[in-house]
Amino acid sequence: MTTASSKALRFAGLGILLTSLVGCATVPMPQLASAGSSSPAEPDATPAHATPEPSTRPPAVVKVGECPVPAIKDTRAAHAVDVSDKKYTNLWNRIRAGLRLPRMEGPRVARYEQWFANNPQYVDHMLQRANLYLYQIVQDVSKRNMPMEIALLPAIESGYSPDAYSRSAAMGLWQFEPSTGRLWGLKNNWWYNGERDIIASTNAALDFLQSLHNQFHSWNLALAAYNAGQGTVEAAIAHNKALGLGTHYRDLRLPLQTEHYVPKLMAFVNIVRDPAKYGLTLHAIPNSPYFVRVNTGSQIDLSVIARLANMSLKQLYAINPGFTQWATAPNGPHTILVPVATKAALIEGLSQLPPQDRMQWARHRVVPGDTLYGIAREYGVSVASIRSTNHLYSNLLRVGQSLLIPMAGRQLVVSRHHSPRPEVTLARRGPRLVKIIHRVRPGDTLWSIAERYRVYVGQLERWNVLNAHDVLRLGQRILIWASPSMVPSAMAKTRVTE
């Protein structure tokens, strides 16, 4: 629901504390396609979310006119449809077996069916992303005995992209805004963002959807409230009741964006149910876990995890998008998701990893005469990166203050000079960093640039005042601080400045 509509409800004196997820489907489908790809424009009236506040969690049950499915009380009911792992090898067949909402027809559904059919490349790109996450989502939906249509909702929300970001700051597969994410238990700090975490955000979204279904007794109304806000649907129901009209989903006057939202989902459901009818092919997805959780024991650099698990840092971030920095949080939880096939190698590697090799950044203890500029020169990093890493709002330092210096890929040693407890510090014999100006070329992304120069996306963001969702422009100058010995091929093709 928009801000204007929420004000209107307040002015009307309804006194409703609104509940809504977040900016769902705030970006047209083509904009959610993979970076560097182009997709034709989809039909207009793309839905948008609001961020109303729930008065309780879950909301009190409100009886309305449409009650095709009883409210969920025991999510593992004995009468649940059997959609367990053992029965299916292809995840799509498992999803089809669990579809149980009434079919929806009409010009809006047909319009979106046609759009999907006309844009097979978009569907392919979206489902390539879904390949990483869909099994976990299906598992969670199945455990709650929810209809499998819910597992397909991220196709409409984010195109199964955890990097999807809306103008209202909604993000992740389920498009949570920060305030709503907090209401549903999602943590957000400098190291971690639960709105982007695959498992955490899925559980929060399903909690929220279940509470809406418990209130409205209708999945269509719950979906509409998920998109437009609980208060918007309550107001529409109250309006119809006052006029003696029906209170089913099809009877309500809802915002145009929301009236397109459920038909768009049902159109995609129809595509999944019978892709051949629309000239599409859904490549098989194994009905087995893609990733598994591993406890690392303590804070660890993500590049170390990637190396031990024999995978790229980009692949690791793809299934751990909740991590916003180069390492796990100091105070935990110390768990990370890795592909099932790499679990054994990672556990073995962690068991043999010396404690001092777990992190690849330095700690500097401020002594009299230190300045941020001098410390930055000593370690070969930027002042901005030190300030950002340590949440400094000025250049003032205190004697004895401990600073964290981001030094991805630099040689580290253990020092006991300033404290009885060992500290990781930079080996001074390491090479000095050099300043590189990279000009953006077709296909470049922050991820690809970071991999090429063996730095972190977070460092590129700090050095260039960017965020992971900014669109790069051809020819744009990207500042990078890197070691010459680590990027010889890149150095040969890029302007380098000492």
C-alpha cells in the first residue's frame, strides 16, 4: 500500500494498525533479470508494497466473507498432501503435486501468461537463480502444509534474486523493508542483513503469510494483503459489508497494482503447471538440497571459506547473500551455507586451519601521534575504508583505540606487541598496494570486478561510494587498491597509479 493510501485510512479514523511485508514486486520483471541482460518490457501496473505495522503477532482472526480453506492451526496436519522428498526426483513435479488453490481465469491472468510465454529468456534466467533456492523454499512451505503456490511467490516478488532492491528499500527474495523485517524477527547489522538471508527471510515471509491467512481465511486475500497491506484489505472488506456486497477477493475494490498482483502469480502458477502449453520448458531441478549449513566455530573471512570449499567468492555470496561484509559477524552466529558437495572438504579444511589464518584483516592499536591518514598510508588502504570499517564519523582517534583494517588477500602474521592476547596484524614485508583505475566495460559488475582484482565487493563500494545495487555505466571509473603481485594480468590492461 502506498503512503498516500495509508494516510487516507488514518484520516478516515479507521484506527487500524497496518501490517504489510515490504515492497513486493516494486520493480518490473525485466529489471530483475540478470545484470547485463536485456528483457522486453512486461505489462504495466506492476504491484508495489507498503510497510504497515501489525498490532500483534500474529494478528487477531477477523471473520470475513470468503472461507474456502480453514485457518491454519497445526501446520503439520495429518491430512497434509504427501509432497515429501522420497516421492519425487524432479522438484517441479513435487511443486505441481502441492498446487491446491482454485484456478484463476480472466483477461489479467491471460495477459501475464502471454507475457511469460513471449519472454522465455527472462523465465530461463529467473529459474537459473531459483535453482539455488527453490528446494529450501519448497521444504519450508511443505513443513507448514501451505499450498505450493506460495513457493512460487518470489518469482513475482524478486524474480528469485536476493539482490532485488526496490525504491522503498525493500530487498531480498521476499522483498522485506527493514522496519517490517524487524517486526518478523529479521536481524540487520553492519555484518549481516536478514532481509537478504535465504533461510531467515523465507521463514519470516511464511510466518507473515500464515498470519494473514489465519486472519482472512483466504489465500487470495492473504496474498492481496501481503502486497497492499493488511489495512487496505480490511478497509475494502468493511466498505463492501457496509454496502451489503460480497467480501470474497473477486468482490473487493483494491488498488490497481494489487488487482494485478494475484493474477500475475496465478499466471506463473499456470506456466509451472503446464509449461508446454505456453511453449516453455522448465529444466529439471533435483529434489534434493543444494546447500547445507556448516558451523565455522568463530568469525572467519569468507574468502577463506571459499578457498577451503573449492568455490569462488561469488558462488559463496550467492547462497549467503545475508553477509554484507567480507567476514562473518564477530559475535556469531558462526554458521554459513555451502553446497552439499563441498561440506566434507570445508569441515576438514576448518579442522586444520590455524586460528591466525581465519581472518585476513589487520588490527591496529592507536599510539600517540597516529592519524587516520598516516595509518592508511602505513597499511596501503584508503582513509574511507578505515572509517567505514570502524564506524568512525570523524578523523579523531583515541590513544589505545583498536582499529580494524580491511586487508583482503594480504599476508598476515600474529603479533603480541600491544596486548597479552594475540592480534592479527599486517606483515610489513608484504607489497605496497597500488591505485588502479578500472573503466567499466560491457558485462562488468561489481562482483566480476572484485573477482578480477581479488578484492571484496564491500571494498569497491567503500572506495567508490557505491552500493551493490547501483548500475554501472560504460566507461565509469572504478577506484581499486590492489597488490601488483596479485593482479599481473589486470595490471597489464589497466591504468595504474602509485
